[in-house]
Amino acid sequence: MTDYMKEYKGAADSFCLAGEATDIRPYGEGHINLTLLVTTPQKRYIMQKMNTHVFPDPDNLMRNICAVTEHLRAHGAETLNVVPTRDGKPFLKGKDCFRVYDFIENTVTYQQVTDKKVFYNSGKAFGEFQNCLASFDASALTETIPRFHDTPKRFADFRAALAADALGRAKECGPEIEFVLSRGDTYGKVVEGLKDGSVPLRVTHNDTKLNNILMDAKTNEARAVIDLDTVMPGSMLYDFGDSIRFGASTAAEDEKDLDKVHFDIGLFRAYAEGYCEAVRGSITPRERELFPYGAYLMTMECGMRFLADYLAGDTYFAIKYPEHNLVRCRTQFKLASEMEKSFSETGRIVSEILG
């Protein structure tokens, strides 16, 4: 019996599995929860040891996931299926918390955008996810991470980190600090729109990276959107924008050579075609107007979070070397600066797609 079987078989046996677990081993590349592949003679499952430090309210988190997946399934979408515990609960609660999903067979995930077709398919998947949930009352969901994409709050947090300058690092990154401060009046459009109703409150995924979509192993068509821990109320502009931030860059998030970092308009178009075609029936005029801005906003928000963490002494994001967060913020600001210059073109692309 492997160490993982010894440690986690008791947890697996607490769920309504089709047969007894015969193998348990690590699976995937996630960094928040411990993800395990559980095999029985009849089926395979994903079991996760939930990170209750990052998500301290597992009851409401699982309530969100169950409500959203039930809605998606009722509308014909393939989605995660929560396997209950033997006493009918959506997760195993104790010193450690566990949950189990059916394993979705014959699928793959991609860590990076390999071509425009794959990115188009991811845009279509997240757009269909959004469109399917347009009829769901987003206010019924709990914020698993309060004010997660409240960019003005993130800006205030950045200014607090700058004022404290805990390690005296501000002198090393004057241009980056000025880049954030000089754009302070650009961060509030979505939050203000949600408050005055011009931007609809929607169910949002909030982590719309390519690797959170299961693609069919043969066709590369999207099968299911996964990693639903951050599903909560928000704006579709967050989801669209974060996908572009991650996927329409020509380099890794921590590329040191900024000459390699560019905002790829062709990849923007590919994703926008998939996403916009899917949400055509539910998008509002204000949302379509703000799509290019959403990409800029999420990129700036991510960049200022990296920079704030660098100033604070790297207390949030895991780093591999002392300047890692500074390098990360520089890639984001390079992308944001190119996005700013491309607003007319990206706006025109969205208008062409939506007509």
C-alpha cells in the first residue's frame, strides 16, 4: 500500500464511491488544494484536500459550487459532479476537509496557449459558462474571497504597502511605482458600474486561465470548466479580462526579458471571437464597450498586487528568488502599456464580432 493510500484511504472511504479505492496518487498541477486521483474497480474520481487557509469558509464555498453546477447541468452543460459523503454531505468536514468529484475521462488541460484555435475554444467555453449562468441569481452566492477583484481596494492596499515600505525596497522600483500611481483614476469603472447598475452583477469564475478548462483529448473542443472555488458574484469583465491577461501574452508571467513580452492582438481576437459569440444573447452595451478595458484592468490589478507583495516582503505570492515579484509586475505593466495603446483596435475587434 502506497503512502497516499495509507494516509487518504480513510477519507476516500467516507464518500459514496462505486467500489472501494484501490489506488490513490497525486494528480495535476494545482497549487492551492492537494489534488488526488482515486481509482476503484469501476470508476475514477478526483479527491481534494481543501485549503481552508485560503478558503476559510468551506461550507459556503461548497454551497456555491453545488448551486452553480446544478444550474449548469440543468441547462445541458457538462460540469463537475460533486460526489456526496456517505451521510449525504457535499464534503467531508473535520480537522482536514475533503471533497470528491467524478473524474471526467478522455480530457486534457493546457498550461499555455498553443495556438489560436485552442484559445478560441477556451473563450467559447468561458463564454458559454457565463451565458448559461446569466439566469442565475448571482447575489445568492457567497464571496469566497471578499472584494477579490475590487481594484480600487487593491490600489489602496498597494499604497499602504508603499507607505510602509517594510524592507526599504521602494527605492529599487521607482518607475514601477509611478506606473501604478499615475493611473489611479482608471481603476474604478467596473466597481462603480456594479454599484450604479450599469454593469450587471453576474456569476463569475474569477480564475479564467486556460488550464481551468478540460478539453476533449481527441477534438480539443472544450468539455467542462473546472476549479470553481472562486465562483462568486462579480462582473464578466473580470473573467474576460483575466483570460486575456494570461493568454494573450507572448511570454511567461515571470519573463525577465521584457523585449519578449507583448500583447498579441491576434490572440485577443481569437479569444474574443469565442467568448463574444457565446455571450451575444446576454451581454449589455456597457459590457461590450468595456471588454478591452477589462483586459487592461485585470492586468494592472495583477501587476500592482505583485508589486505590493514585493514591497511588503513577499508575504502572499510564492517566489523562487528575491526579485521574483518585481519581475512579475514588470511583465504585467509591459502588457498593460501595450493594451492602452491598442484600445481603439481591440474595441473595433469586439464591435466587428458582435456587429
